[in-house]
Amino acid sequence: MRPGPRNLITDVTGLQVGQAHDALLRSGVTVLTAERPMRAGVHVMGGAPGTRETELLAPDRLVQEVDALVLSGGSAFGLDAASGVMEALRAHGRGFALGELRVPIVPAAILFDLANGGNKDWTANPYPALGGAALRAAGDSFELGSAGAGFGATTARLKGGIGSASWVLASGACVGALVAVNPVGCVTMGAGGEFWAAPFEYAAEFGGRGTGQATPMPMSKLAREATTLAIVATDATLDQAQLTRMAVAAHDGIARAIVPSHTPFDGDIVFAVSTATGTAAQAADLLEIGHAAATCLSRAIARAAFEAQSLPGDLLPSWRALHG
């Protein structure tokens, strides 16, 4: 396997990512969309999820495709980011057809960043506007680290952020991952800055430090201030049941890159999408795609912390501030 040309989830043909954040709010929104509706599945393993419209992604539901997926800061307030995305999509004639009406299908998930030092004393919920702005900014390239839904994200030791990575498989299929990293746990093994995801690193994409000596996890971050939100994607043609299995497999990538993960205080969730521009996946293909999604997600998690920037008012240091 090798990364695609951008080493981003947008290496999957047809996908676009848009982001918006507010520096004073210290929070933001990340949106994944595509040129046409995407098949999607989901799996939740965290004990404290915050979601919208995830029930319709089960394989036995009527609606089989989505117009966008939203990852947002703001805890439950951030779920309204999907409303801003829906309005922007509706203005472009997107959505599930009900006669002459169109209803955009926009599942969403949120992370808790309300206690990260930003100004949360708003008079009107800022997240619908951030959602609309993120959708309008959608394109092939996007910023990693302190951006979008990861702008105010943190881990146990360091700043978190937005991460992404991709793989191109021997079959020609492309697999990508997009993640907002804000867990209770650690992404590094200890004081030396080595990432738990080191065994899966490609070409020093997050520093090339290799593995180190694991140390106890600090409790500097309150348990309620958590969650890792992820999307894995492929251009292989998968149905909703297969996408659900892909999402399940991808959770291994969280467990390999964040210690501990899937705790009672994290809302860990993985969406899986298919643009269905490639060939139909067989059982053996699904195994390879699931494994690629997991390793890709591990890399994306490490890249999120590696690319995070130090900003005035930070409550935790960035990886770069400590390790160069």
C-alpha cells in the first residue's frame, strides 16, 4: 500500500472536505461531502456519544445515501452545525427527493471542547453558521492540525486536531480517513513524543520518531472533555451492511493510536462512506479494505496531533512546541 497523491481522504474520487472555525470561540466544524450522494454506515464504540441522524444509516433503513457528514465541536450545541449544512445543500437543490421537495441527509457527531479556554458566552448558537461556511469551503485540499472541528481539540498530554491520510491498495481501490482527535487518552507513548501509531507510519509523515517507552497516562484532562470523531471512505462499491463492517474494523485504528480509547467518557464514532465509483467488493476485498481503513485512521490520528499549532491561550502544548 502507498498513500494517494494528497495523503488525504480526498484522494477518494469525488470527495471534498470543508472547514470553518472561530478563533475566539476556539471551536469549529468539518464537513465531508461529495459531488453526488454517498452510501454510508456508522458504528459507535464510545460511552458518551453525541450524534444526529445516525439511526438512518442502519442497513435496513429506507434512506441509503447521505449528502454530507458533519464533525463538530461544541458538544450538543454543535449538532446544529448540520442545520447550516442542510440549508446550504438545499439552496443547491441537494437532498432526498420527496415529490418536488428535497431534504438533505446530513448525519453529524460532536466532540466536547466547551472547557478549552475559548469564549463560549454567545447570544446565538454559532454552529449553524460555521456549518454553512464549512460546506461552502469544501474542496480537494484542506488544513490539518488546528482547524475545523479540531481547532480547539486536546488529548491527555497535547493539543489534538484534524488529521487525514490515505492508502491506495494493490487492487487500485483507494481508502481514506478523516478524524477530529479530542480523546481522554494519549496519542503519544511518553515524554519523548513517540506516537502509539508509529508502526503504521509512512515516510515520516508524523515525525519518524519510531516507538518509545510507555509511561502512565496523565489525568490533566477532565474525563468529560473527550471524543474522537472519524470518517473512513473508499471508492470501492460497498453497500450499507459492508460499510457498517468497514466502520467496525476502523475502530481498531483508534485503539492502536489512542491509549486508552473507547472509554465511558469518549463518544468515539466512525462513519464509513463509499463513493461507489469502483468495482463491487467481495469478501476478501472487504477484509483488505477494513484493515486499510484501520491503519489509515491510526496514521490520521497521529498526523492530527503532529500538525497542531501552538496558539495564544492554549491550555496544553502542541506536539511541535515540545518536540520540534
